[in-house]
Amino acid sequence: MSHQGPVSPAITLSFNLPQGVALGQAVDAINQAETQIGKPGFGSPAASQGNAQAFKDSLASEPVLILAALIVVYVILGVLYESFVHPLTILSTLPSAGVGRAARAVGRRVSTSR
């Protein structure tokens, strides 16, 4: 039996991904199975290692990177237009553009599946 820390027993679960399955899908399936089996609330929490941990770490920093990218775009547009307001006007169109792009992608998927 292996241990995590001085007294906590540890179980190692390793897996290989089948062809066409993303790591995110596998991590979600493992998390869902963990909640379904009724893991006891005491002891060490479940922790990932290796590629799964790197995947979770990259997802944790994603909102900070998106915010940093928006700030950089705002500064560049502010310098370009020499204004504080015009970059906000341009950046305010991004959500509606994203919705339009998603709708077009769904429309293409529906039209090709017929």
C-alpha cells in the first residue's frame, strides 16, 4: 500500500486515452466517477499528476491570460485611436461577434449532417 503524506493511504489510477478522446473529456469522466462512487469526505483529496495535472493547471490560468490579452488589446487600440472611449466601443462588439461565429458554426454543422 502506498501513502500520500505520513499516514494517508493513496490509490494510483492511471489510464491511456483511446483514439479521438481528449484529455479534458477523460478528466471530466474521472471527476464524475469520483462523485458517483461516494468518496468519503475524510483523508487526502483527489489529486492529479502528470499530464492531467498540467491540463488542470493550464485551465486554472486561462482566465488571467484572457484578461491580460484584453488589456493589451485595449492599450494598443488606445494608442492607435488616441482615445480612452473608442477601444471600449470596439471591444464591446466582441461578444456579439463571438455569438455570431458560434451560430454560423452550428449552422454549418447542421447543414452538413443532413
